[in-house]
Amino acid sequence: MHIVFHGHACFEIKTTAGNILIDPFLSGNPQADVKPEDLIDVAAVLVTHGHRDHLGDALSIARTTGATIISTAELAAYCRKQGASTHAMHIGGKFRFPFGTVKLTPAWHGSGIETENGMIYGGPACGFLLQLEGRWLYYAGDTGLFSDMELIGRRHPLEVAMLPIGDNYVMGPDDAVYAAQLIRAKYVIPMHYNTFPVIEQDVGEFLTMLQRKAPESRGVALVPGEFLEV
């Protein structure tokens, strides 16, 4: 399994059963290493919430490739009206797809969708717990720290956790390290930082703090285009 980072909070997870995208913010993303049209082999697009830096290019990619958008019921309904194939879920629910199992987790954040007529309701934000090729991955999404993260790590032997560290809109480095202590993943990939000035962080300091306070987790900071193989 290859976990490819495409900048900000976008990951492409390549498996033998199909490739999935998470929060494909590519157009207008100064970090992105690929364009939406470069992604042609996609089975599913997972979207945590409706903000433009996460919903991003999900609709255009889904319409072009035939991929299914997987998200909360409210956001899936919106995407379906825009002509995309969708699978609606909600927090706490799981479903087994051909490529693996997806379970929606809580995320403390908003989910408004920007339209030409203003912001519309997009349901709650979520994270994703994925079982792919026999391994568990946790994509926290945009969220603040919450104590129930411990339940995720307690019930699932996490191979990889993708955690935001940018602060201001999401967890900052201190809280992300504490989250890593709760979930106890083998690998921790920081995300959602340095895309814009307001979320600039020193990722080296985060990795040092993680090593000191959560030594059971290995921090892996990926540059857009790089991947972690697990």
C-alpha cells in the first residue's frame, strides 16, 4: 500500500483493490504536486467536509473518473445533485467497499459549502477510519483534540494516523502530539500546515516533540509527491 501526499490534507492511497483519494484540494492549492486531470485511476473520493480546501476537486474528479464520493449524508446529497456518484454515510457507521472498509469518525469542525448564492449547510465534519489490505488507518480530518480519540486507538491497531497540526482552524502541534499519545499509531503523518500563512508551522519541531512524548509512533513528514509504503 502506498500513501501518497498531494499537499495540504490530500492523500492518495494506492491499494491492489483500488485507489482512493481523500480531500482532493488540488486546484488553487499552492502545495499540490498534481492536477485533477492527472488522477484517472480512482475508485472512490472520500470527503471529510464541505470547506473548499477539502471538497476541492472531488466533484470534477468523480464526474471524470466515475469514482464514488463517500461522505456524510448531507454532503453526499449535495454532491449527488452536482452529478456525482455518491455513497452516503454518517458518524459511527461503517461499510465494506470493494477496496476496503470505511468507518466515519467524529471531527470537531464545521462543514459549510461555499456556493454562488452563499454558504449552505453541509452537515457535520467527519474523519475516516479505514481498513485496507488488513491494516487500519486513521485520517482525522479537520478537527480539534478530543478525548474519544483514545477509543479509536484502543479498539483498532493503527498502522498510520494522519493528523492536522496547523493550528488556528485545527489542532496545533501540541494537541496533535497529545492525540498521537491517545491513538498510538505506528506512523504519524502531519498534514494541514504551511499551505497558508495562518497555518504555518515548524514540522521539524513537531517531529521532535512527537519523538519525545510519543516514542511508540514514528513521525513521517511527507513533501507533496512523496509516499509512505506500509
